[in-house]
Amino acid sequence: MYYKNETDETLVMLTLAGEQNAYEILVTRYQNMVISAAMKITKNHFMAEDAAQDAFVTAWMKLNTLQDTKKYASWVCRIAQNCAINMISRYRSFLPLDVVDNLSISDYRAKNPEELYALSEERNEVDKIVGMLPQKVRQIIHLHYFEE
């Protein structure tokens, strides 16, 4: 790991040039910060880790859109927060009520009626399909995906 002492700007440029070891340094450098940013939204360490992983992948795929390469850390943290919001929205109907009541997603995303309708339709469709499965399979899916 000979890029360890490089600046974020240099690491971003090296990654864009095809040097994937440089991106590994960025991930290692900001992993805890990105998980913490997601944790503020999810209030769950496992979900925050998933959101952080999604954020790093998204950031890597869209790295060429980063305007100011010096601001990589804040950019990837914001992506992590958006991933966490999406995760909470997607799994909201499967989370325990005490968890859902303590989440303040509205602070992070304006309540767009069109988006809320699309989310409710998606949730209803998932509930309907999972409901058609045999009881044991439903229980396994619920335990695996929603209760870890």
C-alpha cells in the first residue's frame, strides 16, 4: 500500500486513471466515518455497514462526477446517508415499530407524494409476493433479511 500517504485528491485521480489500489486506501481511510454517517440515519450498526458498502460502491461508480476531488470524504458520507435513507424507506414496513417511530427520515427527505405512493406500491407488492410463500419460507426470509 504505497499510496497511504497520498492526499484524497491524488487518490481520486489515481483511481480514475485505473489504479484500484488507490481507491482501497480511500475506503480504508474513511470507512468508520462513512459508517457513522449512515448510523445517524439507521440507528442500527448492521444496516449502517450495508449502507456504507453501498455508498462506497456508488461513489466508485460515479467518481468521475465528483466536482471537487478534495471533498471526497464529505461526498461519500452524503452518499452513505442517502443509501441509509433508501434502505430505511425500503424496509420500513418490516422494521419493528419502536425502531420506525424513532427514525426521522422526514428530516432528510421531503415528503414527495409521488415518491411516497411509489414506495407504498412497492411495499405492497413485496408484502403480497412474500405472503404467497409457504409459512416456513416466509419466516426464513423475514428472519434473514429483517432480523439479521
